[in-house]
Amino acid sequence: MAGYIEFQNVSKFYKMGGQRISALDDMNFEIAKGEFCVIVGPSGAGKTTLLNILGGMDRCDEGRVYLDGREIGGLDTRGLTEYRRYDVGFVFQFYNLVQNLTALENVELASEICRDPLDCRAVLREVGLEDRMDNFPAQLSGGEQQRVAIARALAKNPKVLLCDEPTGALDYSTGKTILQLLHDTCRRFGKTVIVITHNQAIVPMADKVISVKNGKAVRVEINNDPEPIERIEW
Amino acid sequence: MTRRSIRGSLSRFLSILSIIALGAGFLAGLISSTPDMQKTADKYFVSHNAYDYDITGTLGLTAGDIKAISGLSEVDKVMPVYKRDMTVENYADKEKYTVRMTAFDFAARNSDDFINRSDLLKGRYPEKDNECVLEISNIYTSNHKLGEELTISKDDRDYDEIRGDFKYKKFRVVGIVRTPMFISAHGEVTTAGDGSVMLGVYVRKQACKASVYTDAYVTLTGADKLSRFSDDYSDLVSSDKTVLKDLGRERSSIRSREVIGRAQQKVDKVEKKYQKKKAETSSQLADAAYKINAGKQKLNSSEDKIKASEAALKEQSSSVDAKEDQLDALDKKLAAGQAYVDQLKQLRDSGAALTEEQTAAVEAYDSGMAQLSAGRTAIASARSRISAAYKKLAKAQAAIDSSRAELAAQESKYLQARAKAEKSFAGAEKKLRDAQDEVDKIKNAKWYLNSFEDSVGFSNYKSDVDKVSAVAKVFPVFFFLVAVLVALTTMTRLIDEERELIGTLKSLGYSRRKIMQYYMSYALEASAGGCVIGMALGFPLFPKIIGNAYTMMYDLPATETEFIWKYAVVIGLVMIISILGTTYLACARTLRERPAMLLLPEAPSPGKRILLERIGPLWRRLSFTRKVTCRNLFRYKKRFLMTIIGVAGCFALLITGFGVRDSIGDIVHKQYDELFHYDFTVEVTNDKWTAKDKTLADTLGNKDLVKSYISYFSDKAHTEDTKGKDMDINVISPQNDAAFTDFVTLRSRSTGKNVPFGRNSAVINEKAAESIGAKTGDKVKFTLSSDKSITVKITGITENYVASYLYLGDNVYSAPNHRHLMVKMAKGADNDKVMEKLLDSSRVSYVVSTEYVKSNFADSVKSINYIVIVLIVCAGALAVIVLYNLTNVNICERKKELATIKVLGFFDREVSAYIFREINMLAGIGILFGVPVGIWLHKFVIRTVEVNSVMFGQNIEWPSYLYAAGLTVLFTIFVNLIMRRKIKDIDMVESMKAND
């Protein structure tokens, strides 16, 4: 199966002072449709840059990036916005909910602008927030907030769910349930889920693990038998 | 560190700086406008040695008077002049002007003692006696040029007197000057011409032939050290008035005695001469009469004698007749005896002797015969004697008759002479009586003390300047407050944003003082910098703009501005202290928290349901994004309020600006198109013109020129206003009460209903009614110019904007004359032509064209546009800065939120809309709030700037609301455009950040 998502010789440079630093250096990998993929690496390995490019927030300087057969590396600003709008669901480390909107409204905020959104209430029910739809973020726990964020990303019905350290701000058990939720989402909705993290511990649950180091995908492992979340501990 | 922090958020620093600069500058500028304008004027008055009093002597001022005045210790300098208000004509443009002609000693114009020194603006000073320089009270509306010639008009009531006082009647304009005597476009009050002097004409002293001065300009000791706008000056002027008044009384009685004595002497001399001549003539006449009488008596006595002689003759003749009768009887007797005697004789002759008897008979007969004949002779002689006497008598009678005729001729001559003499005596006596009357009529001399303070020019300027200060109190204070609030929000925001930094510094062991110092110095730099920039611009800029706007109405040098330290320090201190104070509070609040807490992001203010959500049907109807907007609006209350205050203020300023233009532009249209329907007012010297003045009657009867006219009585009355001040009002009493409302619409401004006018009506205009505190039904006392007082019951109050009017019906006041006319032009007739035709009549003393008055007035209110522009610019600056600041804060505070929705795939347009919808909605709400504020502000401004006799419209026309709203929207859009960039530049990476 050809890669649903493909990075081909992607490089990204930053200028710092007079020096050119490459954040991504000739990176190559593929992710298949419906895969639960974990991109893992230490700080400064280029994870954020990778995320930015994959999330349509930034462009690469060299190489090509494909999603579902479409080249996104060469999109203009508007194209990138459309890409983010229709193709990517984003889950942030700090949830990034709009404080002034209820859980439901936060989900609606995203679904408003999509072509083919899912029913917001249904999605919220799906993530287990049936009773908290009308609560404001401040009234929700961290885990609940992250659920809202996942629901918000899901409701857009995107091609890929991009999660940036989704458990980073959560305690251990809550983090686990969130990962479970993401995993379930991947399986039940058939979504491609990409989790970017520095936490090696969650690697076993992934279908594919891409290890990043110094701007390169140093290792791509396919895990044919991912371990259930409950069994993973860190 | 501060420096770096400033550079790091330059736009924020600049926005604090600029709002402070705007607030401080505007406040400083407007507050200093009044003192600057006053100082400029004062400086001008002092440097030009402006008078404090103008003393006018009704019988002139003599050298003695001048000496007496200068002898007063209260008086600094005296300059006597010959001054006369008169009408002059310019043949070239056929215009008549009421001018004040003053004869000066130009040679002394630079000496210290010269009062009312002039600035030569154009041309040169007069070198010949038939040259003059002009002073134009409003150079912007004048079309006077060098080289034009002004001729003393024969129309002037006192033409002969005036003409006699000047060497020439025609003066050529060789220069244009400016003096402190005429500073207002309103002109000075006079009794000559049309009642208002707009033009000063200055000629050489030598051009004047008058023997005494009319006026003395006086400066008071110590006055040059006082501002003429100060109460001290008023006090000085009024305390010195008593002294001058006392001197005036004393000198006036001397002058009266002098003038009256001299006149009396003249009359007495003439009378003496007359009496002498009368005596002479009378005695001559008496002589003649005596002679005639003597002649008459003599003649009479002669006649009497003749008559006596005649009577004697008659007697004699009758006695002769008697004798003759006797003789005739004798004759008859003899004749009867004759025959017998004859017989006897024959007998005797015959010799017969006769008897004795017969002889006796014959003898008797013969003696009888002899006796008869003798008798007859005697009678004849007597008769001839008598007839001779008769003849003599007749001759005497004829002589008498001729003498008598002669005498009669003499007598008639005498009578004629006497009648003539008597007539001439009567004439002479009447002349003498008249002359005496004239002398008796000479009013005792009186000094009029016209203070500089009370001159129309200065008093108007003073009150206008006061108005500026009243306006200055409201606007900039409002600006100042907004500026402080905006600066505060921004500072608070800065501290909130940097709580992490504060936390870090604190945890690193920096003392609270040190950290505080950093923020305080940031605030200090922003506020002090803003104050310096603002005041550096505000002090010179605003007074200049405002002063120059007023200069349109006044002939004064351009306003000089200065940096007023007193204000600068106060404004600066208040500004800096309030900003430092709140910075301190915000900082202290943050610093109180433990460093650990500070390192954590401040808990975002939680979302809240808003009231609107409880109105289900309405809430459900709103689109999702609108719901978000609504909720956000109420989430940030401080910002919400600030924006609304800012926008409301901007909108209010704009409404005020446009409204002021409406109100003032309005009155020209309302007064001269809606209320006054006549095209001309005409004054005729005498109200019997209908019969006598064919020229005027023809013009008025010409249907091609004149549609209709009405005659009325006009007078200037005065009454007391509620403050006890004298207030002038024009009294108009039409001859035909019923037709009057065709010429002047009387209506109530509030209801628009017509105010009825009839024989029993007394209608007063609104502003005057307000000034004297009169309501319909009140009785008000007015004093007419003849000093006669009338008390009228007000029957109605009418809309009126320019000047004050009291309209009286016939029964309320029976006018002594109706020698004024309101004339309506025929449709399509030419204004100038009709005017010319009306002026053709020699009985017309003046014609005023409504069109002319209207355009003049319209010109003079044009300066208001400057104020409108100032207001618009300020409002714009206010709106832009407030909106910019708040939007900036809004965006900074919600950077992460915005970055997030960007990541969610919102287009830039949608992200902008997400923020701008709030701002626009706030702007909309601000506009709504601005409406009442604007209406109030407009009313306040109008009330403040209203001149006594003028009432400005109170209406704001709906286009003004549109303009104001349009501009506010434009300013908002402008800010949106600036901010759009900023939103676009928000990095999506922000969304990944933890803090906030």
C-alpha cells in the first residue's frame, strides 16, 4: 500500500544568527491510512518542525510531503489553510479550548467550517462527555478538556488526527485514558492518528513508530502486534 | 532593560505614548487657548497703547478740559481727537458705509503719548489733508481697496455740521491700518447711519476745522499692568469712572456755561441792536404821526374859521335880503303911490297948488324914492361885498381841501411805514425768540465715558474667549480621562503579560522594589514622553487653530502661543501620577503573589453564560459565531467599557462638530428664508411719503419690482435681563397688523405652530424672552429710545435666531410714525436693481437688503467650520487610538486563541472577523451611547458659544448623524485594516505554547 502520508527527502532550515540550522534533514517516511502512528524523539530532534509541516502550519524547504496523494509541501497560504481546515484534526498538548465557549460550542467552532462535519453531540458522547456538553472549559478537568479537544478534532471529520504531546499536561491515568480514546478513535473511525511525543513508553501501542533524531527519521518500525494500553506503563 | 522592553513592544509603547500625548496635548492646547488669546490681545493692547476710556463731550472738549483730565492722578495719558460717526459713500461701488472718522496727529503716532497706535497693514499714512487710512473691523469680509474715494454722504442727518468741520468732503484711501479701536466684525454701536460702525477712517489732524475736540482717549494709571480680561482691570475701570464722572460734571458745567453764555451773548447783542433800531424807527414814526395830526388840526381850525365867516356872510346876506325886502315893500308902496304922486306932480307942474297934504305926500314920496334908491345902492354894494367875501372863502376852502389831500397821502404813507416796521419787528422778534430758544435748548454739556471694556469689539472678544475656556473645560477633560483609562488598560495588560517574567525575576531573588522600578520606569517613560510630545505640540497648535478661527471675526494679530509651565506641570503631574499610580497598583498586585504562582499562567477568566442566553428564542436565532461574539463582549468588561466610552466619545465629538455646523448654518437659512420673508427694509425720513414722494411711491407701485410692502414703526428699546443687565431689543409695530405675518413668520420653535398676531398682540422672540425670563402672559417693561416706558403683556413667543425683536400690535402701542418699510421683491426682480430704485428717492435714508445681511452673516459663521475640523480630527485621533489600543490588547491577550483557530483552519478573513466582529459591535454600541452624549455635548457647546443676540439652532440634522456614524465606522475600519496585518502575523506556533 502506497503511503497515505509520505515524507520524501524533506528538509527544513532555520537561520539563527548567521548560521543555517537544519531542523529537518532529508527526512523520509510513510504512514498508511488508518494507522496509529507514534513519532517519537527527544527535545530538539525536529518533532515540532515535523508537526508544523505535517499540520500545514509551515512549509518545507526541500522535498515533498503528500497526504492522500496530494502534495501539500507546495501549497500557498490559502491552500495550507484549506488543508488544515478540511484534512487535519489537531489535538494540542494544552487542549487550546476557547475558554469562553462550552464544550459543545468548542466542538461546533471547528465543525462550523468543515465540509462534512460529524454531529457534534454524537462525537462528544463518543468521547464520554455526554453530561458535560454545556460546561465551560474552566469547569472541566484536564482529561475532560483533552477529550473536548479530541472531539473538536474528530468532529471536523479530518483525514488525519495530529496529536502534539496529548498527554503532556495530564496525569498518568488520565493520560492513559486519553491514549486509549485516541487508539479507539483510530480503530473505530478508521482515522489515521499521529501522536507526536517524547515519551518512549507509549511506543508499544503504536502500529508504526517513527523515531526522530537530529532532523532525520532514524528508525521506522512497524508493530504488527501493538500492545493494549492497559498493559503499558511508564 | 526598560529600553529593551520598549523596543520589544514598540507598538504598545507608541500607543500608550500617543494616547497620552493626545490627551495631554489636547488638554494643554485647549486650556492654554484662552490665556494665549488673552495674552496676545493684551500684548497688542499694551504695545499699541489702547485706550481705557473714550470720553465724549456732548459740547466738545476744550483744551481746558483736556488739561483737567490729564491733571487727574488716575489718568496716565490723554489724547484729544476729533471724532465723528457719519455716513460716507463710495461713488465707485455705490455703497454707503457708516464710518467713524477720526482726525489724528499722525506725526506723533510713534510717541509715547499717542493712544491707540496703529499698525500699517497696507499702503502708507496720509500726507495730504484729503487722504485717509482705513481700519476694517473684519478684513476677511471687506472689499475695500487702496485708492478708493469716500465722500461724506449728503444723506447724513448732520451733513452740514460734519461738512463744516472738515476741509474736504472727499477722502482718498491711501492705507489700511489696524488699531485697538475696532477689533470686532460686529462693529461698534453708533447713532449714525445704520447703527453700527464697521469702518474706521483716519485723517490728518489738519484736515479738521472744528474748534474743539469731540473726544479724549484716556489711559488709566496702572492699567497697562493689568490684563484687560481680569477682574482687577474691571475694578480699576469702574473705580476710576467715578473720578472721571465727577470731573465730567464739573467740566461740563463750565463748558455748558461757556457755550450757553457765548450763545446768549450773541443773542443779546442782536437783541440790543434790534431794540435800538426799533426805538429809532418808532420815534420816526411818532414824529410823522404828530406832524400829520398837527396839520389836520390846523386845517380843521381854518375850516372852522371859514365856516364862521360863511355863517357871518350868510347872516349879512340875509340881513341884506331883509333890507331888500323892506326896500321892495317900500318900492311897492311907492309904486302904489306913484300914480297919485304923478298926478299931484302934474298938478303942481301945472302949477296947481297943492294942498299941504298933497305936498307932504309928494315930499314923502320923493324922500321915499331917494331913500329907496339909496337903499338899493347900499344893498348892491353889500351884495357885492358879500359875494367877494364868498369868493374869498371858497378860495380858502380849496386851499384847505388840497392840504387835506396832501395830509391824507402823508398819513397813508405813514401807515404803510408803520405796518412795515411792525412786521419787521415781529420777524426780528421771532428770530430773536428762536435764537433764544436755541440757546435755551442747548443741553447742558455731558461727558460720556465709554470704557474700552464696554466697546462691542472687546466685550465680544472677551466673552468669546470665555466661551473657548468653557469648551476647553469639557472636551479635553473628557479626552484626558479616556487617555488615562486607555493607558492604564495597556499598562495593566503589560504587567499581566509579563507575570512569568516577574515570577522568574522574583524567584531569582530580585527585590520587589527593583522589579517595580522597571515597570514604573516604563510607565514613566511612556507617560512623560507622551506628555512632553503632546504638550510640545498642543501648546502651540491648538491655541493657534482656535485663535485663528476667531481672528476671522476679529481684527487682532495672530494668536501667539507659549508653553505655559504652570499648566504643563499640572497636566504632566496628574497624567504621570495617575499612570504611575495604577501601574504601581497593578504591579503590586502581581508582586504579592508567590513566585511559584507567577510562573504558572494566570488562570484564564472563565467563560460565563450571559444574560442574552436566557432569552432562548433570541439566542437560538443567533448564528454560532455571533453567539461567540456576544459572549466575548461581556467577558472582557473593562475593555468593553473602554471601547464603548472611546467610540461613544468619538461619535459624540463628531455629532457635536457636525451639529454645530448644522445649528449655525441652519440659522442663516431659518432666519432669512423661513422667518423673514421681506427682501429689504427701508427707512424713510418722514412717514407722509405716500403723498409727497412720487419716486418712492412709483417704485413701490411697480409690480415688476415690488410684490408687496408694509410700513412699520421701528425703535430700539431696552429692558433688564434676569441678571439685571441692560438688554437691547428691536421694537417693531406694523401699521397693518393683519398683513404683518406675510412678512415675518411668527411661530413657536418647539411646536412649529404659528403665533397669532393682531392689534392686541405683543410677541417677543424666544431668546429675548429667555434672557429676561418672560413667559406668555407676563408683563414686561421696555424703555423706548425716547425714554418713554411701556409695559406690555407678552401674548406670544416666536422663533428667531438673529437679534431680538418685540412685535407690538396697534392697541398695545400706538406708534408715533410708520416710517420703516418691509419690502418684498417681485418674483424674478433683480436685488440690486430694486435696491437702487428704492434708494433713488431722496426721502429714503437707508435700504438694507436681506440678501446682503444673510450673506454677511453666513460669512461670519464660516469660521465655525474650523472648529468642526478640529473636532473631527480630534475625534478621529481619539477613535483610532482607543480602538487601536483596545484591539491591540484584545489580540495580544487572545493570541493563543487566535493561533488555535488558525490551526483549526480558519481563513485569515475568518480569524479577523472573529475579533473584528466584537470590535465592530462595540463600536456600534458605542455609537448608540454616543448619540445622547453627542446631543448633550452639542447642546452644551451651542449654549456656550451663543452670542447674546443670536440664538443658534438646536437641531442636529439627520445627515450629521450619518456623517458622524460614517466617520466612526471609517475610523473603525481603518483600525481593522491595521489590525488585520497583526492578526495575519500571529504565529500558529503560539498555540503550542503553554502559558496563557
